[in-house]
Amino acid sequence: MTPNKEDYLKCIYNISISKEKVTNKLVAEIMNVSKPAVTEMLRKLVNSKLIEKDNSKGYTLTEEALILVSNVVRKHRLLEVFLLEHLAYPTNKVHEEAEILEHAVSDFFIDSLDKMLGHPNKCPHGSIIPQKNIILEDDIILLSEALQGKIYYVKRLSAKKEIADYLLGEGIKLGSKIIIKEKSSLGKIIKLEVDELTISLSDHLASHIFLATNNL
């Protein structure tokens, strides 16, 4: 599996988490490549039986691809823990560095790293570190999709430094208790209570905050 194919599979998985239809256009925008290049790669992935075309969901990952993505995510998140806890990397730098390293290290290295780290179950951003060869199941939703009046907890923030820094400045951090108080009629502005402090966010910023109904 080439690093490029792994990145495409991760991209499709991440889009599907937000419950958006996975289209050529959306993949091209996120991967920052041309639509013809995306179309060609998706064709190869379909032929390799790693993705399937669905009329309602767009492109979806097969079980084999889900396991591949899960193992790449496992590598990435274990590397983040290592960089933060043993090399003293700043939290906002570990994601970018792990993106580079995840394609370079072997499975044996990652298994050894997992053992050395004491088999951590969460990365520095609060996401679950999946077990090897087990399909990743992050039971999370976007803040922009959260129901009004229900209690949620922040499980992950955007990996984009400028957005994560802004959200932290607004008091939104891992583990924060969030209640949606009000949504505008067009769904563009969301008023929410964060640890008993009321703030307003745009729908765009809300799409960079991941929530769960438990704080485990």
C-alpha cells in the first residue's frame, strides 16, 4: 500500500465520519489535488476492492480498507503520544509530524512503540487509539450536528493549528461540557454553553469540534 493510497483512504474515512456524501469534488478539495487525478485514484481503489460506489453515500470503504485505515490511524496516534510525552513536542506540532512518520515506520516498530508506551488508549487530542487489525469506531459527531439542549463533551478539536488555537482561546478544550442553547434559522450561528460560559460560534468553526455523549 503506497502512502498516497493510504492518504486517500483516510480522507474518505474522515469525510464519512462527518456524514457527508463522499464525492470526487470533496476529496479533491481536501486532498488539494485535481479532479482528474482524484477520479483516476478512486478508479484504482474501486478496482482494488478497497472502496465501493454508493448512490446515496458516494464512495465507501470496504472492510479491508477500514482495517487498513484503522491500522494507519493506530500508527499516527501512537506516534503522537510518543512525540508529546518522550520528545516534548508541542501539542500543536505532533499531528503534522505524525503525518510524515506514519508512512515511514514498520508495523514491528509500532508494535514495539505501543508496548513501550504502556498501550495508551487515547492520543493527545483525545481520540481513541484503535487496537491492531480492529476496525476503528469513534463514536463521535460534529458540533454542527449536535442536538439542541443535549449534553455533550469535547473529544477532539481540529488538527489545524489556527482553528485549534482559536477554539482554545474561547475556552473550548478536550473534556469541555457543551450544551447547544440555540441555532439560527439558517444554521449559520450556534450559541452554546461551554463549562457554564455562553459563547457563539459560526457553523464553520462548529464543524471542527468533535463531540461524544460521554466523557470517558
